[in-house]
Amino acid sequence: MSPDTDPKESFAFSHRARDLRRSTIRVLFDAADQNPDAIRLEVGEPSFTTPQHIIDAASSAAAAGYTHYGPNGGLTSLRELLVDKIQKVNGFKPAFDQVVVTPGAMNGLYSIYAALLNPGDEVLLPTPGFPNMDETVRLLGGRPVFYELERHNGYLPDPDRIASLVTPRTKALFLNTPNNPTGAVIPPERIEAILSVTSERGVWVISDEVYDQLILDDGLPYLSPGSVDTSMPIISVYSFSKVYSMTGWRVGYLVAPPALAQILRTLQEPQVSCPSTISQKAAEAALTGPREPIEAMRSAYVRNRDSAWTRLLELGLEGFRTQGTFYMLVDIAKSGLAPLDFSLRLLEEGGVAVAPGEVFGPGGDEVVRISLANDRENIELGLDALSSFIEKAQSQTS
């Protein structure tokens, strides 16, 4: 240490660590943990335990010796199954070396941004949108630029608006369909129009499709961006967490052009070495095992969505009838409160935890997100309490 160096500065944390902002969902989560009787509608994960055949496969794999390091980019056996899954569900067949298994989709997204971004590069992000993306972009030296999703337009991205935001520093566009938190599914023709914009301007597309098998409306058209033109610079992001109720197992996977896929595999070594081999064997069972438990979970979310939407209309509330995922946005503008203040007071006075809209970017300033991954009775009780609290807040400000 130089004699001119301030000792306090020498032991200070990095600027990126000090500037990192904590998700307000976690603030609500911690506050709700202090109330064991709270109705928990803020949590962004399935309420079901992982199906038993998946748990059994993991146990068998551990007993069989799958307790060691694996390849950086995932087990060959799982990657081969994923090629088949992507062809069947997402409509295109990637080469084997394009598939990268990751310890959850979040780690995959972190690696993607680490591979693509130089300081000052811009990433176009939807708002309301997936809450961790802007902080990840900032952490890796990038600059988030938001494109707004408006309720009167079905929370769908506008290709012309996206085109207007592209600058020479724009490196990537983040797409999410079905979208968290809106539940909107982007129509095929809209996907194609957006890809036309990004292709013309040399912008990468990061397509987050972790809810690809949780579309709640039968027959609703769904187009995976990676299926439109396999020569386009598109990175597809998937996960076992939501569809198979495997959030704690931490298994995600990516499809990327071969050169980028190799970089993504290499990036896993200094971060995590490799995904859990036991979790990967569980993921194989998820892909090859019975579909009945998986379809039963989706059916429960459909029933909960329908029940919640009916109750919301009965109460005179405004929101968006979700098409995919297990979330629903509820408008709280009439309360006159900012979403975080509203959510903290609703928890304290009404015993209901919801996710405040601020966490979803500037487009979430008048909404809260409720989770449909709960008992229908709890969801309806939560909406009743939310409606009563809006009326109470209105009377206090009038």
C-alpha cells in the first residue's frame, strides 16, 4: 500500500457493487416473511413441488455417481434431448454445438451480456419487463434503454418505436414472450416485424422464452424468434424453472450461433465451472418423463387466471388478462400511491403481499403484479383486500 493511499479507500468495495440496486420484490419478500399469515402473491415462482419422477431421477443419479464436475456447457445426454425439445416446441432444430446448459437462465443471461457488451453499449429493454435485466446490463458496463409496452396496445412491443431507439451504440434487443410481468404473448407477425428492424440495423436479439410452455389460451399463435431465420443473430434463452416447477434446481439453456455458444461455454468456467450434474439428470427426466404432472400445473394456472380475471372485473378493478405465464398486472392508479408505497401498506394493513410495479422499470409506475401460483381462494381474497385498500386510499386523499 502506498503511504499516500487512504486506508479506508483501499478496503472499499467496488463502484459496481456499491451502485447495485436491490430488487424491491425482495424488499416485499423480506417484509412478508415477518407476517406468517400474509397472503403471498408477490413470489415469481410456481407453487407446486417439483414432480416426483423428476425428484426420483435426481436421487438415482446421485446414487449412481453423478456427483462430479461435468462439461462447462452441459452433459451431452441433456444437450441431445434439448435439440429435440427445441425442434418440437420452438419450431427449429439447432446444431448440437449451439446448445449451452447453464445454472439457471439468469446465469445464462449474465454470460450473454458479458460476451456481448463493451462499456457504453446500449441494450433495448421492455418496460414493464423482467426485473433483473437493467441491473445486469449496468453491472456489465452497458446502458439500459427502455421501450415501453402500453396496456391499450396489449402490452406489445412496437417495431417502429424500437427502430427509433436504435443508435450506433445499440448492441442488443431483449424480447420476452410470454412476458413477465404482463403475461402478453407477442403475435407472430409482430415478431417478424421486430426481427426485420434488428436485422437491418445489425442488432442482436436476446429472446427470453422461459415461459414457452405456459401459454394459457389454447390455440393462441406462438412464434419462437429463433425459428424465423436461423442465420439471424438471435440468442434463445430457456429454463426448466417455471414450466417444470424446478426453480431451486437451477437449470437453464441457451441456443446461440456456434462461435458465441463456444464463448458462452468458456465463460462458465470462471463463473461456476459447470451446471450441477445431478440437476441436469433431473432435467433429463423432466424432458423424457410423463407429461401429465406438467399439464396439470398449467391447467391449474389457467383456472386461477380465469377465476382471478372474473373476480377482478366483479370488483371494478382494471388490469390485463394474462395470456401466458402465471402473473397478472392490476392497475392501482386510483389509489394515488406509488406502487412500492401501495404494496408496503397493503401488506401492513391488508395482509397481502404483491410485487410493486417499479421493479419492472418505468413502465410499471401504476401497477402491481400478482402471482397466480397460489390457491384460488387466496388469490380472490388478495384481490378483495387490494380493492378495499384502493377505496381506503382514495377516501384518504379525497
